[in-house]
Amino acid sequence: MRASCLLLLLLPLVHVSATTPEPCELDDEDFRCVCNFSEPQPDWSEAFQCVSAVEVEIHAGGLNLEPFLKRVDADADPRQYADTVKALRVRRLTVGAAQVPAQLLVGALRVLAYSRLKELTLEDLKITGTMPPLPLEATGLALSSLRLRNVSWATGRSWLAELQQWLKPGLKVLSIAQAHSPAFSCEQVRAFPALTSLDLSDNPGLGERGLMAALCPHKFPAIQNLALRNTGMETPTGVCAALAAAGVQPHSLDLSHNSLRATVNPSAPRCMWSSALNSLNLSFAGLEQVPKGLPAKLRVLDLSCNRLNRAPQPDELPEVDNLTLDGNPFLVPGTALPHEGSMNSGVVPACARSTLSVGVSGTLVLLQGARGFA
């Protein structure tokens, strides 16, 4: 009888735990902690269980965080918390799904400047208000990687310059996807002397003109890896002209997942590619023939998952050490020839499945050199 009564008492608790999961979960190794605050009035203190984690993700369920300004002093001197913040293990932090006052964001960045954080991701955020200037006594955040996805700023084109003042100049990896304003105020942006990887993927409205505006001349002198997947690029030659105008000389260029034209405008001036470029990715570009105007020499050329119906002739290709043609119709017997009006005609089934599984191409982020912790 006692056992039956005990079970009856426990049943409501079991029901509650099953229907109202804890907002934060910390893995058994105390390495990764994820918080999803979906309740209208969440208990933010639950996030304290993440203080021991190395990787932390906090998603605010689309809530407006302005009430935090009444609970915390965003202008307080963060040096009083320096020792406590330095003791945190967090190296990678993701914050998403919220409306954040710029003053609150700046307050958080000032505190995190005393941490050992190396990789910061902001996604699905609406930043309201203007960011105040960096105080003289403040120190910047020493990030190696900054990733932004679907972040809107009230300050329009000047947002990058305003954010940049809160960062130390050692940033190595920058990813900006689904930007509401992919063009920057170049006269306000300072140079990124250590930036080696720039990913502007998943900005389909960017186009080649927008690329010229986004690649502020001589502000990215150290770029080695440039990713432009799904950015509305039309021809490799047009991209070449944008790079030349900005003085950007990447070693690796990713133009996959763009609808590229194989021909070039006869009236367009010929563009000379930088000799530094040795790897070019033109996969998933809908090409029915090798495009004109490619670099004369490459170490790697990826033409996989296009619509090539015959093997490219030697005079159509640059001098290349590693050529990838997998997933083209001429290599797969029985693949239908492409015809107008059918999006998937001429696409090898394996490549079509790959496109669906990948989804938005920019989910693959350039993080070479940013995984080491300092």
C-alpha cells in the first residue's frame, strides 16, 4: 500500500519533468552546455550551470532582452569582475534568437574581454540602438573567430566599424551570412591585418557589384580563404574584377552553389587573376561547360556536381594538378540531358541529394586556423 501511495505521489513529478524539460543541458564531460529559453518568463539563472563548460550555446526564444537593462548596469566598470571572468573555461560562445539593445551587447563584450573566449557566434539577432564608442580604459575582445548569421543592426552600413572597435586586431576568421546590409561603410572600417578567412556565403543578393562594396579596398590584406557560396555571383571573371579592385588575393576561392554562366561579356575587360590563387571551387554551379576566363594555372579545380555532358578538352582547362569532375552527367550513364525549364535536368541523383542534405551552403564555415585555443 505504501509503495502504491509513493508511486501516486511521484506520477505528477514524472509528468512535469517529461513535459517541461530543463532549459539548459550540460554534457557529462562539462564540455558543452546548451540553453533554450522558450518560456515567456524564463528563469535565466538556469544558465549558471554552464559556467564550467568550454562550449556554450544560449538561445533566447526570440525574446526582447531590453528588461535586462533595468536589472544590470551595462556601464559598470567590468574590471571588478576580471578575476572571476578569467576563471571561466568558455572558449566558444553562441548567442541566438533575441532582440538585444546595443548597450547590453556592448556591456557583454566589455565583460567578455577579460575572458579566454576565442570563438563567438551571433545568430538570429536584432540589435537595436547605436553602439557607444569604446571607452579609453576598455580592452577589446581577443577573438580568433567571429561568425554572424541573420543579424540586423539599427546602424545600417556602419555596423561592422562599430563592432570592430570592440575587438582586438587579431581576428583570423570572419563569417557573415544572411546579412541585412552586406555592404560596409569602408571609410569607417579599419584594416583586419590578421584575417585569413572571410566567408560571405548565403547572401544571395550580394552579386558582383555588392562584392566590390563589401571587399573594402586594402582592408583585408591577409585573406587566404574566401568563400562566396550562394551569393549571386554570375561569372568567375566578374569575381576576378571585384577581387582585383579591392586588392584581395586569396589562395582559395569557393564559388560553389552559384548559378554561374560559362561565357563572359565580350565587352568586359579581361581580368588577370592573382598568382596567389591556387584552389578554385566551382561545384554545384549548374555549368554545362567549363567557364571562360579561369586562372591559367591552379593546384585544385573542383567542377563536381555540374551539368557537363562531355569530358572537358585540355584547351578548355587551366593547367591544374588536381581536377575533380565527380557527379557530372558524362560520368554517369543514363543521366538525362538538361533541357530548359527543368531545374534538376542533367543533375546526377547523388548530387541532387547532396544539395538537399546540405541545405544552406554557408553551414560549412571556414575555420582553418581558428580551432586552436590560445
